[in-house]
Amino acid sequence: MIKSSINEQASALPRRAAPLEVRDLTVAYHEKPVLWDVDLSIPEGQLCAIVGPNGAGKSTLIKAVLGLIPKASGTVQFFGQPLEAARRRIGYVPQRSSVDWDFPTNALDVVLMGLYGRLGWFRRPGKAEREAAMHALEQVGLTAFAHRQIAQLSGGQQQRVFLARALAQASDLYFMDEPFAGVDAVTEAAILQVMRELKKQGKTVVVVHHDLETVRDYFDHLTLLNVQVIASGPLEQTFTPENLKATYGERMSVGVGR
Amino acid sequence: MDLLAGIFTDYTLRNVALGAALLGLVGGVLGSFATLRRQSLLGDVLAHAALPGICLAFLLTGTKAPLILLLGAGLAGWLASLLMLAILRSTRLPEDSTLGVILSGFFGFGIGLLTFIQHSGDSDQAGLDKFIFGQAATVVGEDVLTMAVLGGVALLLVGLLYKEFKLLTFDPAFASSLGLPVRGLGTLLTSLTVIAVMIGLQTVGVVLMAAMLIAPAAAARQWTNRLSTMVWLSAAFGVLSGVLGAVISATRENLPTGPLVVLTASLITLFSLLLAPERGLVWDWRRTRNNRRRIRLERLLLDAHVLYNHAELTPESLAQRRRAAPARAKEELEELAARGWVTGRGERWELTEQGHAEAHRLEQAMRVLPKALNPRAEGGAGGAA
Ligand SMILES: Nc1ncnc2c1ncn2[C@@H]1O[C@H](COP(=O)(O)OP(=O)(O)OP(=O)(O)O)[C@@H](O)[C@H]1O
Ligand SMILES: [Mg+2]
């Protein structure tokens, strides 16, 4: 695994536009800005964490970047293009709690939704789409649950269904909002495995993450966020006690120096 | 049966039944989406808000042509729904308050207009009040045709945009990330619900209309875990309620059609809530009871198994382990015996072949280690561990 990522960096092509380039992004739901003057550049082919306390604006950042909520100011570019032109290259895993899991549908059907963008208006998914969706389910180890009503899946399985839906999108850049929230060690390992597989294929993954203990093991790139960007860059340079203190306040003490 | 045949021979009954069936069909389909989007009460707002629209359409045009009145109704309902969504989006007023304010505001305005019209001495106006509770008997062929065209358009759009509506309903954020215009699609879906309301105004009226959006969909949800099946079923329940309501009301003078249609739909829903497999309350209750009984028996067997392997299985030892009265323990042993898991030899009992096998299977399945006898348990009988 390590070797392959080194190879990939070595063979990196001439400089291309970054998968995500954010300039001066400010977002406010009401009077008070939730994100203030955010500048961010996400490098290609890496696993990137966005870390910060509750209410720091992590979900808001992802939503604003994807155009789900309006920006007060700022520009966002994907692979050097505006959002509309790059849509098909972007995959999204929302927070699991953002939908009603009692919706009348099964796991396979949810994964199929990842292909709706490619299908375009009016067309219904057919055999090819079903096969692609089954393949995505296989990658997250849920083949046996394809026809299970989604309410009858465990939280970890639901999270993996969402992940499979994003995989079905076959994107180059993925945004995942807390994919590790409330899952057990086995599911966490399965999700991590999928993310590393994506990285091996040269894809970029941006993950909202909460567990400071695992940041170092899981990610290459770290963005510390608390309304403003506190630090953003390669993990070794950004994952420092000073930065964490600046992000979380004084009371934080985490084993950074491991 | 004569009555059902009447649908084909009796001109009035046929129109009434067709009108009610169309209402059921379109209401059932759009109600499915509305309830899943947690907007069933929006239907209620739409329906009540239609009343001032009807009155204004009459005041402005002076005609009672159904199409004109329905267009007025639809426009008012549509405005009310947009107003409501705008308020929800831009203020912090909670949803139920917003609903209440808009519903009573529009409806009150409508009642005021209606009273004004009735007292204006224009004798031509009688009959506008039929839209409050509906008056299906006044549905004529021309009305049915209007309803069919409106409903046809609505259903066609749902058919074309089914996949988009489904994603919008389940996960609007993801839909938006794919580039779907979720606001536009949401407004369209709401507008189609307005059409369903327009179709129902003459038959069931503004007050009861919401039931025709909610009841068939709620009933259908009970029977299936697939959206497409739910939509079809909801449509079928809607049609069934419409036709049955119309036919029943034709059995006697003075039985109002609209309320009977709604009543039928409500009964179907009640039946579904209670009896549908999996989600029905009765099954749920039975399943819980059976589960509880099974788990109690299994734990009993495991206790007996441990005692039999490590000490001796008698009513006394079992009673001690389970902290129950010996008489109760005796009954429990007999319960196990009835299943063929133990046999009794006077005071001493033993596990049968079958009982052993079952106990092993349970231990495997639950990955529980056979609980060793707890030496600290009071009394010495079981202390052999
Ligand atoms: N729809 C909304 N309307 C108003 N305020 C909102 C809305 N969504 C979020 N906020 C506010 O914006 C701020 C940032 O929220 P956001 O959900 O982005 O935080 P987060 O970093 O994802 O937090 P968490 O770790 O709890 O998920 C919070 O103060 C929150 O109260
Ligand atoms: Mg969040």
C-alpha cells in the first residue's frame, strides 16, 4: 500500500488544477457567518481530513462547496472548472442522519441513485445500472443485503450503503461527511479499506472526521477548521499541538507527539 | 351487484363514481409523495386555501363554469403553498404554526367571501358552498372530462419524472449534489398536488380533501417496502374508496358521497394499520409476544442444560437457579417437556437428545459460553462448579 502511493507520487503528471480550490468562501445562515474567508486547496490523489469541533462549519463547508446552500461570497473550482462543469466528477456521502431510513426502498435501490446523474432526465435504470450498483455493494461487502429494506439495516450497514452509492457515481473527487460516525471497528476498517482503494486509483477523498486518535493513521492531508481555516496542508506539518489548541481551545490535549 | 352494474347503466351514478375514482387515483399517487415528504398537511392547506380562489373566480368572471372555478381554486392553493414554503425558508416560524396561520387565514377569507356572495342577492350564486363539503351528485360528464384531463397531465408528469421525484423525496441534498433543480422539482410536485386537490373539490370539498391525499398513501405504506408498489397500491386504494363511496351513497336517498368516500378510505387505512403483515399493529403485537415467549423458553432450556450437565436437574435446583418458587419451576419443566426437550423421571429430570441439540445450537447461535454454575448463588445445591 505504502509503496504504491509512493509510486504514484513519483509518476505524478505535470501540474494539473487541484481537485478542489476554494477562495474567500464566506457562508452565513443568519447574521453570524458560519464560515469566514475560507481558502482551501485539496491536492489530488490523497485522503484529506477536515477536522474541527462541533458547529465549526465542517458540514456547511461541504454543502457550500457543492452548491447545496448559498455562498455569501467566494469562489469554488473543481479541477479548474466551475461546479456545473465538474458535477459528474464529484461524489457525495451525506451525513447518515440526513435522511429518513424508513423510506420504502431497499439497499440496491439507494445505490442505484448514485447513477441517476449519469442517466440524465426521464431515463430509468436498467440492467447495466443494476450491475454497476451490485458491484458497488460488493465493494463495501453488502451483496447479501441488496434487497433488504433500508430500515432493517444496522447503522454501519446504512453508512456503507451511502458509501456504495458514492462509489457507483464513479467520481474523481469524493466528499464524505462523517462516514465513521457511530460505526464499529469492523465497519470502520471496511470503510477505510474502500477509501484506500480509491486513493490507489488516484481519486481524491475529502472526509469530515472527528477522531483525533486516528487522523494520523488514516489521512495524508489535514484541514483544521473552526469558522476559519486554522491550518491546512500535509499532515506532518499541520497536525501539531499548537494548531489543535488554536482549533479546539486550551483544554485540548491529545497525543499528537506519538 | 345490481348497484355495481348501476355504474354502467345509471348516467348520474357513473359520473359520480368516475369523478370519485379519478380523485382517488390522482390523490393516491400524489399523496404517496406528499406523505413521504412529510407534507401531508400541506395538502390540507392547499385544499382550504382553494375556497377563496373559487369565490374570487366567481366574483371576477360571474360564471360557475367548473373549469374557471377550479382554476381559481388551484391558483389560490398554489399561492398558499408557495407562501408557506417561503415563510418556512426565510423565517424561523415553526412549521405547524406556519401551516395553521396560512390555513385559517385563507379559509377564513374564503368563508367571508362566500357569505358576501350569498348575501349579495344574486340568485345565480347558490351552490358555491357545495365546495366546502363537496356535492358529488352535481358532477356531470363535462366535469369528469375536466378532471380526467387535469389528472392525466399530473399522472403523466409523475410517470416521466418518477426517478427524480423519488430521489427528491428520499434525499434532496444528494439530489442537489447531482445537479437536479430540487427547488423547481419540489415546486412542481406541490403543484401537481394542487391538481389533485382541484379534482377533489367538487366531490369531497375543501374540508375533507386532505384525507384523500393522506389515507390511501398511509394505508399503502403498510403493505410494501417498495416505493413503486406503494404508489400503485395507494392509487388502487384511492380508486376503490371512490367507487365504493359512490356506490354506497347511491343505495339510499340523502347519503352524501364525499364523506362516504373519505370514510371508506379511512376504513381501508384503519384496516391496514392494524392488519398489514410486518408493519400492522396486530402482527407487531403478536410477534413481540411470541418472541418474548420464545426467548424465555430458550433461557429456561439453557438453565436446565447447565444444571443437568454440572449438577442435577430437579424442580428445586431449577427454582434456586432461577430464583423462582419450586412449584413454578415444576411448571416450567413441564413446558420444556411439552417441547420434547426434557423428560421427567420422578423428582429427577434429564435433557433429551433433542434438548441437548437445541441447547448446543442456541449456545452457538448466541455465542454464549454455557454459564458456569455460580458458586456464590445462595444455597449449596448447585455449587458443584
Ligand atoms: N440549516 C441551518 N440553519 C441555521 N444554522 C445552521 C444550519 N445548519 C447549521 N447551522 C449552524 O452553522 C454552524 C455550523 O454547522 P455545521 O453543521 O456546519 O457544523 P459541523 O462542523 O458540521 O458540526 P458537527 O461536528 O456537529 O457536525 C453551527 O453553529 C450550526 O448551528
Ligand atoms: Mg456536521
